[in-house]
Amino acid sequence: MAAEDTNIVALVETLVTELVDEPDAVQVAAREEGDSLVVEIQVAPDDVGKVIGRQGRIIKSIRTLARAASTYYGDRPVEVEVVG
């Protein structure tokens, strides 16, 4: 994983940690899938709704910020998924 990918993961982790009630339960991992980076977010069961938001607005915003950061660092496709 490149340094640019680490910066994107750190950005997502910082955003999610500030949103949830149990920041110690936040786990953010990244994996490569083809030429894109997939960032997986795992939080406590009670905090999943806070990360997704009403009608998915918060997770959409997190995805937008991650994609904007990826264009800054080299325009690599980034996907953000909540796995639980």
C-alpha cells in the first residue's frame, strides 16, 4: 500500500472516529481490488447508523471526501464500504 493510500485511510478513520460513540471500536482497513483501493469501515453495532446517516447522507459525504483526496494524491479510484 502506497503512502497516498495510507493518507486516505487516515482521513476516513479520522472522520468516522469523530462521528461514533465508541471510537475505540473503529477499525478501518484497506485492500486493493484491481487498480482501485477499497476502504472498509468497521464500527460497533450501535454506531453503524451514525456512519451511514439518514438516507445514506453521511457515508456519501465520506465517500466524496475520500474520492477527492484520491484525486489529490494521484487519481486512483477509491471505494468506501461499511462492513459492520
